Amino acid sequence: MAFVVIIVILVMIIIFLSLLAVMQIKMAGMEVKDFWSFIKANETLNKLYAFSLRYEKLTPQQQVLFLKEADEVFEAFRKVPDALWEEDYEKYMEILNKYKDIRITRWESK
């Protein structure tokens, strides 16, 4: 019987914490979906940043993939307040610069 009471209390705490997190996201002026896409985009940003540091020349296929992934990251970052990602600003700018370089290179080649 005590085991069931402990399980019920833990489930109620988890539900309460989940609702609290959703409420804080809403109070910050965001949608939960936008916040979730920001979390995913942050992971992608880290991968793109590491990729951009390692490779100077990209094949056309790699350029297309990089541009597609970078577009998704930029879109997700636009939907959340700047205060959430100011620690990743340098990475964001590095990706943006690489993005611009690739776009210019592709534009010049056409």
C-alpha cells in the first residue's frame, strides 16, 4: 500500500513540474512547439559549428545539406527570445558567415 502511495505522489510531482515548465514557456511568450524546435536546433547548431570548423571546401552536396540545416536552425532561433541563446551567439555567427559564403559561392557559380 505504501508503494502505491509513493508512486502516486511521484506521478503527481512529475505532472506538476511539467505543467510548471509549460507555464513558464508560455509566460516567456513562446509556444511549446517553438521551444522544442529551438532545443533540436541547438543540437544541430553544435554539429554545424563543428562541421564548419573542420571543412574549408565542401562538395556541392555538402553545401546543399549545410544550407538546408542552417536554414532550419536560423528559423528556430528566430522564434525564441535572444536571451535564451546569447551564450551560443558566436557559434550562430560562425554558421551564419559560413552560410553567407556558401550562398555567394553558389550564386557566383551559376
